[in-house]
Amino acid sequence: MSWDDDPTGDGWRAPGPKPSVREVLVRVAGSLGLVAAVVALVVGAVAAVTYWGVAAKPEGFAAPSATGRGAPLPPVSASPADDAGAEAGAESARDPNSLTGTEVAPLVEPESEAEPEVEVDWLTTVASATGIPERALSAYALAHVAIAEEEPQCGIDWTTIAAIGAVESGHGSHGDSVLGADGRVAPTIIGPALDGDGVAAIHDTDGGVLDGDATWDRAVGPMQFIPSTWEQWGSDANADGHADPSHIDDAAFAAARYLCASGPMTTPEGWREAVFSYNHDDAYVDKVAGIASGYVTAVG
């Protein structure tokens, strides 16, 4: 009925005998039960959607590592060259003709610490499964190992670093660029001028040294670092004495350090916040999450 047709004036009860106390209690109990059932249904639906989104569709929900499906630490070993040097030193120590007594031994430079290398079998298998070039995969894996030692609380793994490398430059293959066996991308990958035309406006901060532009900054290298950001986070991962944003080893490790600066990436929220800091775009975060999840699935 309409409000105007209600002779009782209370807007909800039709004329008739007044219900008993028992009838009122039964109605109230029924209403409360219905409300509880609806609340339980809504809570269950939300929980189911959240679980399904996090576990099966990380895009927009979480990263693989935030759901317990992250990639384990890649296997590494000391480089063969360093191992050979160590063996040579051991042979020298066993040489019966080595200096003894009061003779003065020649000055010997301290041996450099062995640089880790990703095990070849792992590289070959994972590169084949994921489609990531072996040289790029090696850089992502070594960045994972290095950041796990430097910031173990961060929780980032190589799949996230690799996913960003895929989105930013196709693992160093953007345009006519090629990732060489030495880890350097040539020609250098240079992004568009950050002149405020559909992008952020960032005036030159490096005198054009890295990006060749003395007016506006441009993102540089396979992980697309802005010069001012590289100045703070640039890393010499390959220990050649130079932090180079166009070298995949340096760029991958710098990216890992930059991401971890946002805090632990071991929860969906923490992971998204870190990747969002890399590029302030939710669609970008979703894309990186999807690619990273694909890598995890590919390697089983």
C-alpha cells in the first residue's frame, strides 16, 4: 500500500488485532537471524573473493611473493676465475721452493673476494621456462642474492625485479638496443623528455651526462632510472668501479635496493606500495604483478 493509504499512520502495519508478546519476540528473533545470515554471507563472499584474487589472480591484489609463492634464492657459486686463482695460491703455499727463514718475501696483493655466479643449469632451465634472456636473468638472480644478504627483511625476489625489467625495456631489448654478453645495453636506452607534456616535468639534474639532455631529465637504461634517482641509488653490482645505469647488473641491483626502501615487500600491501613507488600507476603495478606471477608459475 502507499503511505497515504495507511489508516494507522505508522507507515508499515495494516489494521488488525495487536500481536501478542510471543508473536513479537518470534518476529524479532526471525529478523535477527536473517540479519546474521546476511552478514555471514557477505563476510564469506568477501573472504572468498580476496583469497581467489590473491591466490590465483595477483593482478590488482598481490604479488606472488606476498602469497607464499615467491621464487626461492637462486643457486650461486664463486666464479671459475676466482676459484682458479685460489687454487694457484694454494699450490704456491705447498711449493717446497717457497721462501723460508730470514729471506724477505715479495709483496703480495690481497686476493679480491670471489664474485658469485649463477649456476649454469639453473640459468638454462629458468630462462627456457620463462623466456627471459640468460644474461638478463643472471642479473636479476644476482640482485636477488645480493639484496637478500643486504636487506633480508625486504623479501623481494628475482621474479619482481625481472617483471619490472620486462615492462621497462623488454630486458634491455627496447628499440634497436641489444643486451651484450658483458651485461651492457647498447645503444643506451633513453626515455622521452620529462617535460610535463603527458609526463612529469623534471628539469635536468645531471647536465645531460647520463641521458644526453641538458634541459630535461630522461629515464636511462634497462630499468629506466631517472638521473636524479640514479645519483642516490646507483650501484656497482659487478664491481668494475663504475655504477652504470645501462649495465644490467648495476641497474637490477639498484632497482632492488630502491624497491626495498619502501619497506618489507612480504605482504600484498607492502609489495604494491614498493612497485607503485617505482611508477605511480596502479595499472603498472597490476601488470608487473601479473608478469611476476607468470614467472613463478613457469618455474613451478
